[in-house]
Amino acid sequence: MKREHPDLLRPFFNLALGSHTYNGIGNRALLKAPRRLAVRLSRRLTGQQLDAEVARYIAADGCGW
């Protein structure tokens, strides 16, 4: 991802959200999305498990979640 889209993964410092301040690396524009869903996948998933997880995230996206 870093090689393919380096513009999406930029460091940022002192990002104030509410009463908290954050430093990080990523696409800050994603923080403005009205609905967000964290995606985490393990390398240990089998092909069938991976397909099931991808289908679950696609279904969540399709219903506007």
C-alpha cells in the first residue's frame, strides 16, 4: 500500500479531535467519513475464511454501514 499509494499514507502531528490530540500515519480525509468500519484481517485466515470476511465487509458497505 505504501508503494502503490504513498500520497494516502502521510504522517500527521497534533491532530485535535474533541479534547484529544493525535499523531499518526494515514489518510486524514477518512476521518471525515460519516460512517467508518475498521478492517483487520489476520494472515492466518484460510482462503475460505478470508472470502467470508471480505463478503462480510462488502455487505456492510452495501447496506450503507
